[in-house]
Amino acid sequence: MKVLFMGTPQFGATILRRLAEKFEVVGVVTQPDRPAGRKNLLTPPPVKIAAQDLGLPVLQLEKLRPAESQAKLREFAAGAEAFVVASFGMILPVAVLEMPPLKCINVHASLLPAYRGASPVAQALLDGLEKTGVTIMLMEKGLDTGPILTQVITPIAPDETQETLLAKLAHDGAELLVETLPRWATGEITPQPQDSSLATHTGIIQKEAGRINWQESAVVIERKNRAYEPWPGIFTTWNGQTLKLGRCKVVAETDLPSGTEREPGRVIAGQENAAPLLIATGEGFLAPLELQLPGKKMVPVAEFSRGYRQIIGAVLES
């Protein structure tokens, strides 16, 4: 079976590598190289790197709607029976969806119809789910609305971050994909329409989503910390500067002495070894394990508190 692959970030790169072990990949379509890092160096997307490692031809497109782009894609995809899409980052126009005889097949990181859209993994963590999964589906004009071919459930560990969960889902999705494609090609699978009445939706994560609202509970803030790792992370303002929080843990109010300051955003001294700093929230306390100021490295909180003792007693701004 010949397939064309379309993807951009690491999630797609993992799936591409597994796909290439089982099928003939005629080519890989990805987005253009983008500036990245502090020096804004032009950097290829992970899918391009994986394709080059595998010796596969690569086509980088900025947009898919122009007729010129579609003509390039049609020529590049010659011979492909199906297009496999995994975190490509662009909506496929109807003209593209109709190109391959076995349709465009998407690897989506949720159990559809739950969590349609751009950020299903982060939202699953924000909602405190204990499990999520991957859906292999046929693509249609609507966003993640197409009929389902197969699904697999993936458990979510209590300390899961977006980065670690994406890696698990990419592995599970890749295995499910290589099992699904032959069965789809031979007519063994009947696509199942989604129940749109059960659909939930996710949007694109903006940087400002990482700004901490100290009126929220410690549980909610800690979930955001894991959901927004590695980007945009969570951050607050201290002494006129952005203070970024690394790993965190929740400390219940019952674990602290009576009379402990509870004003949301207030920083208090904790136990030197266990949690040197505690931050009061709308409910419970957050113990940051790592902190970072602009232009500095992320450091353990014990090291930070030794260098910036004046943070104790401060009220962090939302």
C-alpha cells in the first residue's frame, strides 16, 4: 500500500517513522522551516527531519488552498492510495480530501467526538482525566467530524505532562494506524459516524493561557502547569518581572499550621528540604519545585529561595 504522509511536529514524526516501517511512503508534506529558540534560527519541523532520516522526499507548503499548491501536491502524491495526516497544522480543502482513492486518514489524539480541535491533549490534562486515547478517522470538510475507523484508550498518569502524554499517544496512535490501514484498504472496517451531540471542542493555545490566576485552586493551577509543558508554561509577575514556574505540587491546607497566611498569591516559607516556598491560592497551596526569572536558567526552588530571600512575604500578581 502506497501512502502520502502529512504532519509537522514531533507527534507526527513518531507516527511517520512507524508508518515507513510497514508501508511505502511516496512522500512527506510538512510546513516550512520556522525561526525557533532564543536566536530565532531557521529550524526544520520534526517531521521534515524524520523524513530526511528515512530518505523520503519532502514537500513544504505554506498553504493548501491556492491552485498552485494543490497542483504541486497532486504531482508529488502521484501513486498514493491514501493520505495519512497527523498534526499537520492546516485544514485540508475539499479538493485535497478528494485526491486519494482511499481517502485522507487522520490520527487524532483524543477519543472522538470528545476534544475535537487543536489542543486535545492539553485539555484532557486540564480536565483531570484519567484516560484519553487516539482515534483513526476519515477526514471530511468539518474539523475532526469525520467517521471513526478505530480507537485505542491510553491511560493518563497522575504526573503526566503534555509532552509525555503526547509521546505516549504518538506511540499508541502509530501502532493503531499500522493495524488499521490494511483493514481499511481491504474493506474490513465500516466507518462509524460520530455522535455530534457528544462533541466537545478545543482551540489553539495562546501564550496568555499560561498566566496564573491565584484565585484559582492549587489543583487547577497544577493541572495547567502540566498541560502547558513545554509551552507556554505557567507564569506570574513578581517585582515587575515575569516569574516562570517549573514543576509544582499541591499542598493541602490541612498539612499546614493554623493561622498560615492564605491571601491568594502570597508566598510563605515552607520546609527547607520538602518545599522551601509555598504560594497560597484560592483553595490550597502550590509548592513550586523550580523557578525561573527572565534571562536566567530554571533552577530548583531551594536554590532560588537562597538567592532571592525577599520573595518570602511577597504577593505575586495574576
